[in-house]
Amino acid sequence: MNSRIMHRLVEQVRQIGNEERLWSPGDCIIVAVSGGPDSVALLHILHHLAAEPNLKLRLVCAHVNHGFRGAESDEEAEFVRRMASELGIPFELGVYDIPAYMKESGHGSQLAAREKRYEFLHSVAKKYGAAAIALAHHADDQAETVLMRILRGSGSSGLAGMRLKRLEKNVELIRPLLRIYKNDLIHMCEKTGIPYVTDSTNLLPKYARNAIRLDVLPFWAV
């Protein structure tokens, strides 16, 4: 480990995992990896923990190509495949035509993509007999989620936000980074020379979550 911030985040995730019982020794965990700094950091942190003799976790890297951005999406899938290969982690790719599914289902892009993403992650978990699916939601995502729910009128229930762990289809959905801020994850990648990709759609305010991130939260922070 060649960075103090890497060491700190690994220790923080270790502590969260132990306190919240996110995994048990020998578990197989499907790690959802988009290629962005959050999920790339998650994969590397779990890779460090997985190798420890007292844990011996088995990881599988799962990536979904939603078919929104053509060649850019294909390049991201290849980037994640190479990274998993370099770490010696099995790789699973799901390829979907989300625009076609949107027409079929009548769903918007975000909901359609989420449905197919979780469908794929659960299928991979079943294939490997995994105990959990690790998602890279972090503290900034939690703030965005709570604010979105409040703005939609969910009231006090919206303050609960996302949970660190919840059972879905007999598999635990775990969020080991939920108490860590995005800046720390980006800083870790940059300090350790871990590459990541940037999804250009994350900068488009037409999506509700992006608008919250780009416009509303910065205004509240002033």
C-alpha cells in the first residue's frame, strides 16, 4: 500500500464492515463497477481486504453496458475488464439496450437503467452463489438521496436515506462506502495512480440526481 489515504480508507471500510456485519469470512461478493472513481476505489479497497487470511473474501467484478453512449460505453466496459484482470478478479459483463427497454416499459432512462442493472447484478450473484452485492454509494450520494426524497414530499421518512445493508432476493445489498465522501475516493485514486473513467452523462443537469448534485447542494453549501 503506497498511500496513507489508501490505508486510512481500507481501515475505515474494515471497521464499517465489522461493525455492520457486511460480510463474513469466505463470502463471495459481487462488486458493481461502473469505471468511475467511486466504484473503482471500492473494488481496490475490497481487493485489499479480500486477501487477508482472516477474511478470504471472493470477489467478482460486474459491469453493465447500458447502451446509451455507443463507443464510449464499450471503452468503459473494456477498461473495467482490464482492471479486473490485472487484479485477478473474475469479470462479468451485462449488455443492454436501455433505449429499447424504455420504449417497451414506458420507464424513464434512470429507472430503466436501474431495473436492468439490478436484474443483472442479481443474476451474477445467483451464478456465483454470492452472499452480497457491493454498491459504491458514498456519503455524497446519501445527501443527494435524502434531499431528493424531501423535495419529492416524502417527509420525515426521506431522512432515513440509503441503508448500509438490506436484503433483496436473498442477497444482501451492501454499501461499504456510505460514510466516506467522494473527494476522499477521488483523492485515493489520484494519490495511488489508480485510473478511472468519467461518465459524460454525470455532467448533464437534465437528470434529477445530477441537478441536485450540480445545482442544489452547492447552493445550500454557500
